[in-house]
Amino acid sequence: MYIIAVYDVNVDRVAKMLKLFRRYLTWVQNSVFEGELTKAQYAQLKQEAEALMDPAEDSVIVWHVRAESYFERETLGEEPGETGRFL
């Protein structure tokens, strides 16, 4: 499944959340990530994110897209994130 995820977390947890999401997805802009994940990878990301979060003040929003080919993304201005994933 193709995932688009954004998070808004307390400044004390931003670095840890960034590191976590970069392990699974491609960084697009600030707290925005996208990429292809298996169901198992998504479940692991979700579990790790929930362990880092304080549900009283943090949030993560995830959009599930069937495949990257089902949507079109347009960027105005400079692309601030990575242009691709390197293994």
C-alpha cells in the first residue's frame, strides 16, 4: 500500500519521530512522508509511532492510497525533501 503520513508532535519528540519515519518512508517536507509499505511494515511503523507519542498532545495522520499511480503530485517551488530512496 502507498502511504502519505504527517505528524505533529511535541518538540521534545520531533527528532525521534523524524528518525522513525525516515526508516520507513521518504521525507517530503518537514513532517510529511510518503512511500510504499507492506501491511507488516505499516503495522510496525504504527506500533513504534504510538510508543513515541503522547496521545494527549501528539497526532499522526495517515492516508492509505492503493498505489502511487492512483494520484498525481505537483510541487510548486523547490522540492525540499528527498528525490528518491537509496538503499
